[in-house]
Amino acid sequence: MLSDQQSILLIDDDHDVLEAYSALLQQEGYQVYTCSDPQQVSGLLPEDWPGIVLTDVYMPEISGITLLEQLHNTDSQLPILLITGHGDVPMAVEAVKKGAYDFLQKPVNPQQLLTLIEKALTERRLLIEQRKWRREQLGEHLIGHSGWIRQLRQQLETLAETTLPICLYGELGTGRTLAAKYLHRISPQRENPLVVEELTADTEQPLDLWAKQANGGTLLLKNIECLTLVNQRLLIQLQDQQQERKFRLIVTSQCPPAELAAKQQLIPELYYLFSLTQIECIPLSKRPGDIEVLFRHYLAYACKRLNRQQPQLSEALVKKFTTRPWPGNVRELANAAELVAVGVLPVAGPVNTLATDADPTPLDERIENYERKIIIEALNIHQGRINDVAEYFQIPRKKLYLRMKKYGIDKMDYRY
């Protein structure tokens, strides 16, 4: 396998040609790996190799064009330069259309070859540095070890290199907005605005204004199913593939786009924008292996922000956290970590279990006791923020206030 120091893979079935090109390139200070059998190439290149490939087009076993297709199946951005005879020029031109970096015609002009190689290597090194930076950013901020979170980071890294519209869907608190923000942050549009708008059915939707504000950057529309039909059609026009997109579109929803389309909440044209680029953000209950590492991350962050000493977590408490259902997902987990940072333990046990008493208790009283308990727990977790608690329970604020009044609960008692 090639090393990072070997910057050029030179392929030709003619040993004399290999020796001549290799001598020229080594004289210029390049470390060259020569290969006379193109069938061996696929196993030579490590992931994110910062070099380029220089290959002859006409070879008896595998042509340079076939080799190009094979290598680009693994890394579509690997620079591949073709060397072609006079009769192979049309084939080489077609290969450039398929993704070859460029081609040179025999007899090769040495200075032209060296100029092209240096240009391709410079671009390749910058690309590999960019890839590594993206992975560091995603690994640092999209926390977890599960297969799903690894797949999410890989998907975002790949999609960052495009301007395709994307839909992130899943339960509240599963990280849809966080994923969208970091997709923008690692994209070429990161120096331009990220415009985030939360849609509701009863508020104004100045889509034209939002599109202008997001020009050159990213427009994130939350709750896409609330977008009016007029604005859905306008959005289709703004994302017309026949024109250069003026902004990257990301939308979020709690439901899969296909379900929204079936309910006629999305027009078909808008659905098809995301048909190949939709990502489900799954709840913590489906990735329990990420709970402990996420909790420790948010606990450390909260302690640093609040200038508190980080507490030691007992095994029993960690087990309680990892087995809790967390219906509010990562958002709820982060709030719980902040409470632990200030010395409050918000989790008494799973919220979906009713305590049993030794003495018989009327059903209505049991239900009221349970309701009061989970409201208090939610207020603790969300530090008395009524909007967050109402969203957590998926009920109107007015209804929540009435329940709190019934049980004599004051939100101010839970502000820390």
C-alpha cells in the first residue's frame, strides 16, 4: 500500500516508459510508485491518499478508462491524469467528461506534464486537508460511537461537497437542527449566511426575503409541512436544477417526506427534491450506546460554562441514565446534564412507569399523582422554561398552565 510520502502512482504496461517517466519525476523531487499491472492498483491506494494517478490509456489487461471508473468508485475526487496516443484522443476527451483530471498526448511535453502534476497535487492536498477538518468538526460536535452516528457523520461529510437540498426528519430533540448547522459549517458556503426559520401554520412566511438573506449560504426551514402551497411552489422555482442554486436548502420535519406527501402536506415536486437526500435522525432509545458518552459530554460542557467542578458519577446513576427512555432525546439529556452540574438530580426513574403503593389508591388519585410528578420532572429538566416543557409534552402552553395551576406548581420554583 502506498504511503502519504509517495505522491504519484505511475501506471503503464511498458517498463521502458515507466522507467523514463519515473526518472523525470524523481529528478523533480517527487516520490513515485510505479506499477506495470493495472489489475493490482485497487489494493494500493489507502483512504484519503494525498497523491495522484498518472496512467496510460491503452493497456492490454485493463484500459486507463476502466481503471478510472474503478478508482472513482472508491474516491470520485481522486485526480487521474491520462496519457494517450494520437488515436486515443477522442476516448481521453470522453474520459475527462467522466471525471478524469486531464489528459496528455504522446509524445508528452515534460514541462506541460510537470505543470499539470503540480496543479493536481496542490488541489488534492487541499481537498484531503478539508476532508480531515470536516471529520474533526463532525466528530467533535456530533457525539457518539453507534453505527448510526458514524453513518450520519459520513453522510454529512459527503453531502457537504454538494449543494443538493436535504431533509432531516425525526422526533424532537434528536439533533436535526444540530446536524443541519454543522452541515453548513463544513460546507463551502460556510462563510455565507445560515438563515434558520421555524415555520408555523399561522405566521407570516416571507420566503422571498429569507431566500435573499440566505444568498450564497444555507436556508434551514424547520417544520417544512407548515410551508404554504404557494411558498412550496416558489421554493421549487428557487431550487430549479436548470439554474445555479443561490442557496443550499435544508428542511426538517418530525415525519418522513413520503408520509408528508401522502398526507398532501408536501406537493410531489417538493418531495422529489429530497427523495434521494433524506436522513432520519433516530431517537436515543434506538441508540442507547450513545447515551453515556453524550451525557458526559454535556455534563463537562455545563460545568465548564457554569464554572463548576465536574461531579463524579456513580455506576448506579450512570445505569439509571442509560436505561431511562429520554422521550425528549438529546435536548432533554443536555438539560439533565446541566441540572446535575448544579447539584440537582432530575431523574428519579423512567417516566413511563407508575409507582405502586402498598395501600390501595383510587385510580384518579394515582393518575393525578403521576401527572404532577412528570410535570415537576419536566420543569426540573427544562429549568422552568414553559415553552420547552409544552413542546416536550406536545400540548398547548395554556393547557400546561391549567395543569400546573391545578397542582399548585409554580414555574419560578424550577429556575436555576
